[in-house]
Amino acid sequence: MSRSTRTGCRVTAIMSVRMRALRVLSLPLVILAALIASPAATAAAPRCILVSGPALRQPVLLGDWNDNLGLYMGLLQSRKAANASARSLVAKPKFRLSVFWTWRSGAKPPTRPDEARETGWFYPAHRSRVALIRLGVNGTNVLRVASPAVLAIFRAHRVPVRI
């Protein structure tokens, strides 16, 4: 292989790595810019998230918009879970995440998960398995490993992150 061909391959590999890094960083930067520039930033996070499941004595309401925004920003930092993780969910404890995007401010807080426009699932860490979350972000609903930011918000609201 000639020297110019090797140099061309190296340049192509470097550009490929840079493009991947740019794609990974661009979405959070676009969201951050939209939040700073837009007066309608409240559309970026739901008003309420109701967490329910048999391991909770009563449902937990995440009713603070800033916490819900932090949860969604934390989802953007969460990596996709491996396929093996998805198969292991059958016997894993879980919490239902009922997402209320348009709940009226000042209205009585939601108490019924079936009234939500969107539903996701949080699988707390269990035995040797990590905590996982499935919740739609930007039209993508994939299983993700819960980031430290997501876990911190759940902990702050007394949602168990390990069972």
C-alpha cells in the first residue's frame, strides 16, 4: 500500500470519529440552545410524571417541571441497553411511568396512570443487573441504561432505584 493511500485511510478514520462525536454532542446542544432561546421551552418536558407499581405503597408524582426536564436531559445521557438486557426484563421488577404533557397548571394532580398520553417503564437495579429505563425521547422509544442523573431524580422523589 502506498504512503498516500495509508494517509488517506487515516484521515478518513479520523473524520469518521469526529463526525460520530459531533452527532452525539449535537442533540443535547440543540436542546440546550432551544431552552435558552425559546420562551416556549415548557414544551421540552412534561408537566407531570406519575410513577406507580406494586413495590410502591402509593404512586409517586414528579410534578416539578425542572425535575422532569432534568429527567429527560438525563435520558439523553443514557446509553442504549444491550439486547441481552432487554431479554432479561421478563422477571425484573418495574415501575410504570405515566407521562402527562398537557396537565393544566393548578388542576388537581393526576392519580390514574391510564389518563396519561404516554407510558414508559423504569426497571430498578436488581441483583447484579443495572437500572434500565424505557421512555420516549425525540420520537425514539428505546431501552436505556439509567444515567446517574436519572437515578438522582428518582432518589430525590423516593422512588427505589435498587430492589
